Amino acid sequence: MRPEERSKLKPLPVAELRGITKRYAEVTALDGVDLALRPGQVTALLGPNGAGKTTAVKLLLGLLRADSGTARLFGGDPTSASARTRVGAMMQISGVPHSLRVGEHIDLFSSYYPSPLPAAEILAQAGLEKLRDRPYGKLSGGEQQRLLFALAICGDPALLFLDEPTVGLDVESRRAFWEKVRRLVGAGRTVLLTTHYLEEADALADRVVVLSEGCIVADGTPAQIKAQAAAQRVRCVSTLDPEVVATWPQVRTVRHDQACLEILTSQPEAVVRRLLSRDPDLSGLEVTGAGL
């Protein structure tokens, strides 16, 4: 292959889910999900509680096995030691012992990696220099979050998983955390961020993936996702054919929900006028904002 041909190829994914389905008893957490993380990017995974965000992260970390499909980490098995030593993870539930001091936690976690960052550098990146000798249980909520971030970067990871990292932080602390993430990405790291905050995704992400009920319902840049979220939802009871309505120029998507039509549009007035002109018996008309 010539050099100019290689330059046109996309870089291989750092991590990937292919056709992943994961169930917990009768609940389907992920349903046929495909997701690839490209190197040097921040991918934000958005969605409500129960959408499947944490399940996706655990599958990529090798903490869960899928019912079907394949999870890959650096092209290999996520459970392999060679892959795990190249990742860091900041999870919502950490189980960190409360009696150990900040410095002791960092020394312990650093011992798990072949080439960890120096302890002083970890403390500086997390803003914990003055708290090295304080027990975890004596830290404030924000300070505990900073320690969990420090533990995630101990191994100088190529790929960093941040699962709801700023939950419970005030606005100033959240923005300070964003700066830490930007510095890591500027140094070439890849980040998967799960969050409820559209503002956070907008501030950090190159790409936003939205999960709902175990399926990817949107995937694009923050600007593209916000444009979709700015649309309006028109709902009504109508005998109009959904496939016909879907061809109207103002309509983005149409869903038939029992006797109702549910239409996503950025021009609700034009759509409503057209609905009323085409179906005089239309009823139950409702126009609402369409959030993520």
C-alpha cells in the first residue's frame, strides 16, 4: 500500500463494541450496540439513568461479558493484562478504603502498573498536593472525586474512562475538572466520558453518542446533537400515513405510537398547518420541546 493510500485510512479504534447485546434477567441494558473510540478524541456518552452507559463502560473494561457481540480494547481482549495496564477508570462506585491516606492510595494503585506516573505529578494533576496525608474518609465530596481521578491516571493511561466524574461537584469544581481533562487530551490521551450534562459534553467532547433504552439514538458532534435537541415534538391522533408524513420537507422523523403520530421537526408551525389541512378530523394535538 502506498503512503498516500495509508494516509486516507481511519486510525484503528482504541476500543470498540460490535453488535453488543447485554441483558440482566428480563432487562436489556444494551441492544445491538456498535461503538468505536478513535484515538485522541473525547467521546461523550449521554443518556438517562438506565440507558446503558455504565454497562458499555464495564464491557470495554472487561468487567462484564456480553450476551452477544464483541468488545475489543486496543485490538484485543479487554480482560488481558496488556490491555488493562493501558487504561484508567474513574467509576461512580469505587469501594475505596476510607482509612488509607491520599498518598497511600496513590502508591498502592501505582504499584499495579509497569510504568506509573511519579506520585508528585499525580498529586499535582489532581490538585491534591496539600492533602497527601489526609485519610480518604476525611475528604470532602469534591476532594474524594479528585482522588478518584488521581487513581485513574496513576498508570499514565492511553485510554481514560470517566463515568459521571463531576456528579455532586459545584460549577467551579466542574470547570476545573474540565481543564484537567483538556490537558490530558492535549497530551494525546483518548477519553470516554459518561455524563448527564449536555454542557459538559459540549465543553469537552469531539463526539457525542446518546443512548436510550440500550440503543444509540444519536451520534455526532456536539453542534449536531444540539441541533437535534432544539427540535420540537408534534404529537396527534391522525389517520395520515406515517410514511407519507415522513416525506414532508419540514419533518425529521415520524414514529407511529398506537393511534398517535409523533413527529420531530424544527418547524412545528408549518407541520401543524399541514396536518390540519390534510386531516380535518385530527385530534389530541400537542407540541412540546424535544430534549435529548
